[in-house]
Amino acid sequence: METDWAGTHTFEAPVQRPGSVAELQELVAGAPAVRALGTRHTFNGLADGPGVLVDLTALPDEVAVHDDGTVTVSAGTTYGALGRELHRQGRGLHNTGSLPHISVGGAVSTGTHGSGDGAGCLATAVRGLDVVAADGTLSRVAGEDLEARAVALGAGGVVVRVVLQTEPTYLVRQDVYRGLSLTALVEDPAAVTGAGTSVSVFTRWDGVGDVWVKTRLAGSDPGTVPGTVLDAVLDPESRDRITDEIVGNVTAQGGQPGPWHERLPHFRHDATPSNGDEVQSEFFVDRADAGAAIAAVAAVGEQLRPHLVVSELRTIAADRLWLSPAYGRDSLALHFTWRKTPEVGSVAVPLVEQVLAPFGARPHWGKAHGVRDLSGLVPRLADARALLDGLDPSGVFSSTRLTRLGVRGSRYSS
């Protein structure tokens, strides 16, 4: 049996690896139920289903830059591979996730994101989707339909190509500030999250954290950065680590300029990201509640630390994508990398959910959570369900998990 990226979920269905889009279309047309897999960076079985799983990473990588500044990329291509090719052709993206190892199709379809007060999630760059329907036909989704379809969890068809908006390539410097007190962060979170183009705070909820600041450069001159961010102090060195458990795989710091695709991610594409043997959770709250939400988690930090590798705090700009965790509100994401222990699911994650519940925290679709009723958290959930059920009335792209979450109707609700 095959598993997800970290071995936290064993897929129930057989995995097929079509070698072409035409082969995939034939496979979909002949299957009673289909779910698509990318790089499998999920932690809860979201991509699983009752019929056939199609591995999109088996399709040939395609990267075609067009005169209008868009790029068409195969859904199974990783952001690392896409970034290298775009930079080679003088183009860039507005944002990346922390891991360049994730597939474009999977990241887009789950509302995955990078970081930055002014940066939307990765799906906000989408300008078109090539989607295989239940009868095997291939069509292009574009325009206003993308608000409903760009983040659709694979529930409306198999996305085989994604069209993304690009821009001229650019350089980024990355600096780390050490010793931020969580007290100072709670009092003025905007002073930290606004310190650069993309900002992340790493903490183990022990009262302090490190601030990773990525600054977009106008040219090749790295310029200067302040010596402090609140009470955190600039570290002039580049240290290949985030914590003692995440070492030897991170992108260069110390203010060294580099291409956007080698600085916006935290992890290098040529190394195993994070610590590998882990479970991840992530919850999105309104940025207006950032200080209070951080304080609520900090209050239970001592109970979380035995299960925790590290937490990352980062911001995402509001968007209009129906199933995006940042829909309609500028957001703070509180991310947790857990040790893979039984207590994570029974103790740690429920505790985080409990303290963040007053803030209307939305869980990341592809990461570990126990939230059952999303109707009050995802404003366009009912609209999305009606649309997706209408596109796929036979439930070919549905699953037990999707129906339990309220994304699809009741065909697989048992």
C-alpha cells in the first residue's frame, strides 16, 4: 500500500500512473471514482478516495512561458522545478510556499500559501486550469469561474495543467533576527509581519522566537536592513538550521542576495524538507486577531512542547477564492510541525483547536485537524458544494472525507 509524504496516511485505493494526458482521460472516463495525487504533502487523507488514484507526477513536466506573461505548467510539476525554469527565462512568481518540493496542482487546489502581508496564496496567481471531467473530456476553466474552481480540492475534476501569472524575475535577501519575545509580538504583531516582503516567526512556544525576513530587492544591490525587529536582533551569519531537529536543508540567510525561487522558500529543493518524520497542522485566523490568537496558544505552550518540533507564524493577504482559508480576510496562519506520536491527534491538535476556536480558526484542508463542522467557518462552502455536485452529479470526484467536510454531497457519506 502507498502512503502520503510523511507516512501518516495509507491510501485505500490503487494508484495509477498515466504517462500522458490522453491516457489519463481514458482512465478517468472508465473509472467509477477518481482522486488525483500530486507530491502527497498531505497529512489527513484528503486526496484519498474509494476508486482509483491517479499520480499526476507521472505525467511529463511541461513549462511553457507565453508572450502575455503567463506560464502553463503541468499540475504534477514541483514549484522548485518551475522556479528554476522560470528564472532561466527571466520570469518569477509573486510568492512560493516554504517547501519547493510541493506540486503546483496540489498546492493551488488546497489554498496553500507562502508568506507576506501583501501576498495572496499561490492560487491567486492562477489564470486558467485544464481539467479532465468525469466523462474524460478536457476543458479550460478561466475568468470569473476561477473564484470557485481554483481552490477545489480535486472535487470538480482532475486538473492536469495550470496557467499562472508571472512577472520579471527578481532577487531576494533573507535575514534572521533572533530572540524575539512573544510578549513583544503579541503587543505589536504588525511590526514583525510587516518587516519585509515575506516574514515568518519560528517558535517552540517557550517565550521567544526567531524572525525570518525575506526582502525583495529592486536590483542586485542588497542594501541594508535594520539591526532589530522589535526586541529581536539581526544575526549576520547564515546558519543552515531552523531548530536542532531541522538542520542541513534550509535556504541561505545572512543577507545574501539570491533568485526569488532560492530565497522565498525556507527549504532547498535539493534536500529533504523540514524533518521528514512529522505531522503538520495549520489554522488561519483574521489578522486583526493575531495578537490575541498568538497569546492564546502561548498560554498552553508548555502542554504543546512535548509534541512539537516547531511552530511557524506567517501572514497571507485576503482573496476571493471560495474555498481558500484566506477567503475574505487578511489572515495569520499558525502552523505546527508535530512529532509523529499518538498523542498529537488526541492531545496536541485538539488543544490548539480549542484555544483558537473563539477566533473562527479555519484549518488547512490538507493538514491534520479534527474540525467537523466547517459551515460557520468557510463562508462559501454551501455555494462550492452546490457547484461541484452540479459539475459531477455522479460523485466520481467525491469521497467520504469530502462529504464529511461538507465540500461534496452525500454519495460517500458512510
